[in-house]
Amino acid sequence: MITPAFALAAVFVLFALTGAIYDIRTRRIPNWLNAAFLVTGLVMVTALNGWEAGLSGLGHFAGALVAAMLIFALKLWGGGDAKFYAASAAWFPIAEALGLFVSIAMAGLIVALVWLLIYKLSGQKVKRGDKVMPYGVAIAVGGILMQLSNPVLGLLPY
């Protein structure tokens, strides 16, 4: 039987993987995808968990957008990544803000190491101006891990 928590996680995973694939292929995450990710998340969270959960997701989105734009201003990631992170935050209650941020940061470390390894194995040197690391992959992986760690699903330890 498909539970509401499973449906929410499945739709999140589809959006997250789509964003990651776009980022790998083009180094861009389209605005339409970020907007659809945000709206779908807020609608699903509210429909499945009530208006309090929807407001919490909206608050998480707002806080994440401010934090993400600061990271963007520091030129640590692109604008699409900032919007992708904020849109993914809308799927989680604000109480899980730190968990989501840490999950994404840890995934980012792994993506960075893999990215450097790819450069090393290909014999290339990383230079300023090279293709940027697709941080949308880290945002997707971190968000997916957070979704799958939902205790209602019982898939990963919480």
C-alpha cells in the first residue's frame, strides 16, 4: 500500500533527480523546475499533513532562500543551486532545517571529492574558470537521504 509519506518521498525523489541530472548535463537548474519543485512540495505537504505543516515548509523555504542567497553572494554556488536548495527545503518542516543543511553539506563533500577524483583520473588539472562542480547533485542526494530517513517510512535510521 502506498502511504502518504511514501508518495511525498517518491515525488521529492523524482524532482531531486531531475534537478541533479540537469545540473550534471548543463550546469544549470531551470527556473521552471525550481518553481514546480517548490509549489508541488508546499501543496503536497499541506494536503498530506495539514496547514501547520504547510506553513512550516513555507517558513523553511523562506529561511533557506535567505541562507542560499548568502552562499550565492559569496560565489560558493550558483543561483540555480540556491533556488534548488530553497525549493527542496519547502518539503521539510522548519525543525529539520539544520538536518537538511548538514545532510546536503556532507553530500557536497562527497560530490567534491568525486569531482576532484574525476579530474585526477582524467589527467586534467583543476583551474579557475573550469566547469563548476554540479552542487545540485549534493542538494538532491542530501534531500533524498532526509526524505528516506523519515521514521514513518522506516527505510533509513532517523
